[in-house]
Amino acid sequence: DIQMTQSPSSMSASLGDTVTINCLASQDIGNYLSWYQQKPGKSPKLMIYGATNLEDGVPSRFSGSRSGSDYSLTINSLGYDDEGIYHCHQYYEYPPTFGGGTKLELK
Amino acid sequence: QVQLKESGPGLVQPSQTLSLTCTVSGFSLTSYNVHWVRQPTGKGLEWMGVIWTGGSTDYNSALKSRLSISRDTSKSQVFLKMNSLQTEDIATYYCAREGVLGWYFDFWGPGTMVTVSS
């Protein structure tokens, strides 16, 4: 199975900051990567698919990028509503696998 | 609008069978694949399996011997059955719709928490 190594596991940032969350794939997955935001007690919400495509309705402060097998989710102008756990997910091959999650908190 | 909702018993005895239902609306099971994903409390997401638009299924190899996914298209319901439940199966179980442009998940149900205890 493809391993997705997500970092950091947790982070704290201030209002208005720019933060980046990373995901490293154990093998080539092309652009078959998505990002989800999960708030406490809620189901994951799709933010990015195809590594760089913003899901409808997601603020343009969110962006996804790729450099080789390294994938990043960047959030600009951080707001309190951005707190939560972020998960990366590869869907290049079965079984689909997820990163361990990054917990983002605002100071 | 697209909705999915999981239902089933919140408590299952050890070694017994878990039966969950995912009721969908706003789309057809013959047009979209539906997946099951679970999440132990405080842990990451684990893909369990999928039922394809044609009715065939694929499962996580780690669960394959215990897991069965089926559907009733007339009722817009997808079913999950997993036997021999143990404490390691304690988790929130989600059903999710596969996206149009790939095997990502564009809509999720709210999830249902399952505890294994006698």
C-alpha cells in the first residue's frame, strides 16, 4: 500500500498567518491527491482534489501544490474557521490511503 | 442536494456482526460509487471498501475476510456488514460519495459511532 507521511502532526499559528501542511507519498501518485478539513465531531470536507484543484465553495485562501512526491496545502490569511484537522489522501491506486492528519490550532 | 446518512446500532458485542446502512439522496447509486471509511477516535482515516456503480465491490485487504458491502438501488441504500467485531473496530464509520473527476470523496455522511463492548 502507498504510505502517506503527513507533517507536521500538529501546529499552532496566529490569525492572518500563512501556514503550509505537507504530505509525502511513498511512491509516485501523480496528481491523484486530495485534501480534507475535519472539524471536531464532523465528517471530513473536501478542500482540494487533483493536488491543485479547489473544490467549489472553498475559499481561494486555500491552495494545493506538488513538487515531485511532496504535496502541500497552503492556507493564507488564517482565520479562526480554519482550525481543525487536515488530512491528505492518495487515490492513485487501491487501496486509497490517508495521511495521519495535521491538527491546526490558532493561538 | 446531495446527502448521505449512516445508520445502525451504536453498540455491538464482541465477535458479533456490525450492520450499517447508508441512505443517499440527490444522486443515483448507479451513477456514483459509494465508499465506506472509518476513523477510530482521535486517529486517522481508514478506507474500508467501495461499491461501484455496476454493483461490484472492492475491499481493503486487511478487512476483506470480514467485510461485505451491498446495496438496494430502489431504496438508495448501501449496506455494510462486518463480522467478528473486536475492540479494534471501535470507530466512527462514514459513507462517502466518490467525486466526478477521480476517486476522491466529494460528499460524506455525518458518520455513525460504533462501540464494541459486552
